[in-house]
Amino acid sequence: MRCSSLLLATVLASQASADCASDADIAGFVQDYLSNTATTALVPDGTMDDALCTQAKLVTAMEPHLGPVVGYKAGLTSKPAQERFGASEPVQGVLFRNMMLEDGATVPIQWGARPVFEADLILVVSDAAINEADTPEEVMAHISSVRPFIELPDLTLAEGEPITPVTLTAIGVAPKLGILGSDIPVSDPAAMSQALQNMTVTLSAADGEVLAQAPGAAVMDHPANAALWLMSKGIEFKPGDLISVGSFGPLFPPAKGNGGASVTYDGLPGNPTVSVSFE
């Protein structure tokens, strides 16, 4: 609970004048989220301060169902994702313990009201000195491992509801499920930093069709820049935190997976792959 309590205290202190969603609106959203029911947007006409205040309240309401916050996510970190949602910069959200599944997991094809999948990547924080980092290379000196990651968000909002940077932020950037690949230890931070920037990330359907392919630099010129961006927004990492760097390309509905999806990271040690099946 420490992580979400710190998030709530930090956000509420800095956004004291924000117009958060009401308790009733939060409760209604949680009920719809848990039942995979498309729902209405929170603070659709609000500011980003309103969205962050709402997110903090929502995290507290979600934890009894999804477990504690285990990390943070930078969403809309690639140009295709920003273009889709009319964003000029990324958005920040959270990762819950119970959303994390292991490589090869099988999930219902309708894992949410508006499910999508994307190629992502996780950085695992080794120590709090990461909060003093100023460059991607310095970030990587405080990362214990890298993990392949397929995120399975739920856009949640009903057709016709506004899906904007504000409404996405308000709902924590649509966390639902995620598939974690094996740890790739960071024994040489400089080499891993270069590999992350130069790797080729390929998202494929279960039948082998390539859905998207992008270099590591597609995420903010370097995936570790996602961590720097989150810190610039007030996130303070602690050892063990997971950092989702965001999508390396477009988001796809589950039907495009033809039964599942896999992501390969050519250029990382061992050219790892992570996969998921839809049923």
C-alpha cells in the first residue's frame, strides 16, 4: 500500500485545487471496470490536474481488487500512439500486482470492455539512486533487469465517450493485464542502453503475421527516456518498481491476433520473445 499512498499524498498535495471525480463516479467506474462493461469518461472536461487527482482516488479504490501498485507506466510514448489519441506528450499511469501474468499465459479474448494489445517493455528498478538520473545511460545504471512485456489494456470507455490524454490519465492509462517475459539481467548498463535503443521490436499475430515493427528508439528516442519523463512528472521510484516504457507501435484489437500475439526483441541478449494466447 506504500506506493499508492505515496502517489495519493503527492498528487493531492500538488493538486489541492484540482476538481477530482466524485466518489460516486469512482465507484461506478470500478463496478463497470470489474464487469468489463463499457463506461463513461471521468472528468472529460477537466484539466490534467483534475485527471491526476482522479487517478489517485481511483488507484485507492482499485487496490482491493487488483492488488497493490507495483510500478508505473508511461503511455502514448510512440508517435502512432500519440497520433491516435491526439496527444503532444506521453501520459502517466500505474501497474497493479494482480494484472501481471507470466509468459505464455492464456487470457479470455474479451479481457475488457474495449480490449487492445501492444508491444511494450518493462524496466525493473534496482535502487532509489535512479531518481538522480539525467540521461538514459544513467537510468540503466540503476536497472536490475529488462523484461519483455505485452500489455493488454482495456480502453474501458463506451463508444462516443472522449478518449483523450486527460480521460486516459484519469483512468490510470487503462491498466488491465500484462504478460511478463523472463528477466534479462543488466550486467553492463552501457551495453544494455545501446541495445535498447538499437533493437528491433516485432509484434506478431499467433499465425506469424507481422502486425508492427519498430526500433527501440521509437519510444521517445530511447526506452529509458520513459523513466526520465515519469520522474519529471513527480514519480519517485523505489527498488523493485516496474516501469512500463509504453508502446512501440499501434494498439490492436484482439481479433487481429488470430488467437494470440508475440513480441520479439532482436538485439537484446538472446533475442527474447514473449507470447500470449487468446481464447
